[in-house]
Amino acid sequence: MRYPAAETAEKHERILNQAAKLFRERGVSEVSVNDLMKAAQLTHGSFYHHFDSKQHLVSDCVDYVNTSALQRIASNEPTKEGRAKFASSYLSAEARDNPGAYCLMSSLVSELTRDPSARPAVTRYIGAFINKIATHFRWPRSSDPRRKAIRMTASLVGAMVLARAVDDEAFSKEILEEVIGQLSGDF
């Protein structure tokens, strides 16, 4: 039985949405197709009507998450203050404690680099993220926006990874606040 195109698209979106959340929360290797389809409230067999394999889903999922990441950047004013607000949001305790709803890089990129089929999508994601930061925000005239955006991205991702890794709340908060302070200037 064929489903209407709109219904098929809605199911496809549900799978991608649940995959994005579960992969960031638990890691790709810890989420089975069965787990994913159960979360999407669909049958296991219907997965293969949407994706050839789990690896194909992972690549599509990275591209899917990229769209929301770029929108999150663009939702900030293109000023120095907007850039600081974005950094504060990225490095918030809320983002730290809810990896399923926030940036893929800080929760999943180390695992994805081990999957050759996912690397092109990861490259697109990181490139688009850096380019959006470089072009969306205003930077001092004497600086190279791309270089600044690369340093900012590395600082954001690194700080979030470290803040999630430690088991000391005060230390975790200190890491986040120190990098927020660094990024609030023209660094």
C-alpha cells in the first residue's frame, strides 16, 4: 500500500527528528534501528522505505541537524553582542545537560569521524557552521572573519565537550563561563 506523499514526508521527518535527538543523546552506535523506529512510533520494517541503511540515515541526519544549527546562529543579531549571546546560549547549562537538543559537534562529532560514510556530511556541517559564524556576525575590520570563526567554533565545541566530561558541577560551570568570557571580547 502506498501512502500519500505528505504522509510519507511527515514520517521521514519524524525519523530524522528522533535520530537527531537519540544520536546526540546516546551516540550512533548505541541507537538501534528498532530503538529509533519505536521512538518515531513507526514499525521497524518501514525504516527501509525511507533509508537504505543506518549509515545513510546518519549522513541525512547530519544534514538535517545542520539546518537548525544555522538557523540558531542566524537568530542572533549580527553584532558583537549577538555573537556573545550566541556563545552564551551554546555554552549554557541547558545545552550542556540536553545534548539531544543542541549542537551535533559537541555531542557526536568524535564518533562520526570514525565512520567514513558520515564524514562528507560532517564536513558540510562544520564548514557551513564556520561560514555562517564568519559571515553572520560583525568582526573587527583588522581581523579575518573565517579565522575568527574557526577559533570560535573550536572554543565552543571544546568547552562543551570538557564541561560534559567532568563530574564536578562547579568545575563544569567554570569551564563554560571562562570560554564565554573569552568569546565575549574580540578575542
